[in-house]
Amino acid sequence: MTIPKKPTSVPEALEEFIAGVATPETQTQASGERQAEVLPFTPPVLTKVRKRPIRQKEVVLRQTFVLSKNVVDKLEALAYYSRQTKKAVLEAALLQYFADKKIKPIPREAIQ
């Protein structure tokens, strides 16, 4: 966009002043260049990419256990140095413990 020259006479209206300003369209037409066709703006489509495949929700149960301070300190230290959560470390330890065990389910009558 070019800056208009200082008018020699005072314009009667703002439209008359603006009409004297050269727009990019008039500049390209005057120079003989063909202007690229301007397409209407289309917003980008945002898609969510999952890093892990979708899996079925696991059944999770919240429980509270009382542990000795020594065990809790070791659990916290192991989680800190392995850059995992305490939950992940405890779950991995319990899965490893139960991996070679064959445990019978509790009868339904005893649960009630």
C-alpha cells in the first residue's frame, strides 16, 4: 500500500480522500501483472491423533491399604528414580508377584 501524497486541496469528504489512495488491486492492474485469485478463508480442520490405540476401559477399583513407613519410603524412592507414579510401580510389583501364582476365586457366598 502506498501512502497518498498530501492533497493540495482539502477533500470535501472522507470518501473522496480514500478514493485517491492506490489499492493493491489498482497497482497490479497498472503494472500489468496478473493477480492471483483470492480464495475464501477456510479454517483448518483439527483432528485428534491418538498415540496409543483405543482399548477397552479396564475395571479400576480404588482401595486404601495401611503399609509400614519403610515400605512406603522404598516405594516412593523407586517411583522417583524410575520416573513412574507410585501407582504404576505398585501395580507392576503386584503383577509380578501374582504372575506365577494360581489363586482360586473367592466364593460368592463368602463375599456377601
